[in-house]
Amino acid sequence: KKSEQELKDEEMELFTKYYVEWKGGRKSGSTSYTNIPRFYYRLPAEDEVLLQKLREESRAVFLQRKSRELLDNEELQNLWFLLDKHQTSPMIGEEAMINYENFLKVGEKAGPKCKQFFTAKIFAKLLHNDPYGRISIMQFFNYVMRKG
């Protein structure tokens, strides 16, 4: 037969085991934290010349890639011409409008850099209380200039 102290020790051991499991600590086999990718890297120190050069070069390459995605002046003029050519009447005052069907046609003709702007989500975002279900060409063009 177990002594009173042995029973208390066993009880404490079981209590600790169940408490730790309940609190979520020391779970066996749970290694989800090892799958989280590293997202912070410290900046290189002044004496780490190679790391600093690598950081500068990678930043320059990133900025070059981003600038190639931007629309240049000629592409913006072409986009405006296409939007104006495919406007849907009637106009609201001085404002030219375009419906979704023509919006998609312009998207096909505008070129690969513009593809990202001709989505249903963007059309819906710019759609206001037009009774014909159209968006303002000027608002869309301004949106492209801000985001592109």
C-alpha cells in the first residue's frame, strides 16, 4: 500500500501533466512554429561591406522591376484614346462614361501592363449610382494613374 506522501506526489504529478496539456504547453509532436517563415532580417552593420552591397543591389533590382511595371506616357495616352473611343452614351454632363462590356474590350486592346486594372472588382469599386451601370472614364483613368 502507498504512503500518504507517495499519493500526494502522484496526485501532483498527474495535476501538473494535465494542467500543462490544458494550457497548451509542451505538446508532443506540435511543431507548427518551425513552419513559420522568417520575416525579419537585421540590417547589415557598417563593417559588413559585402552584405551592404548585396542589400543595395537587391533594392536597385527590385525598384527597376517595379518601374518596368509602370505605364509610361505613351501607354497612358493610348489607354485614354481607347477609353474615349469606347465610351458609352449618353454622357452625364461633360463626363464620358463606359459600360462593363466596352470596359472589357478596352482591357483586351490596352496591352499586358494594363491587364491588372481591367477586373470586375475594380469596375465595381468605381461603379456609383449610374442608371445604366457605367463608370466614369475620368475616374477610372485617375485610378490607373494613382495605382499604376
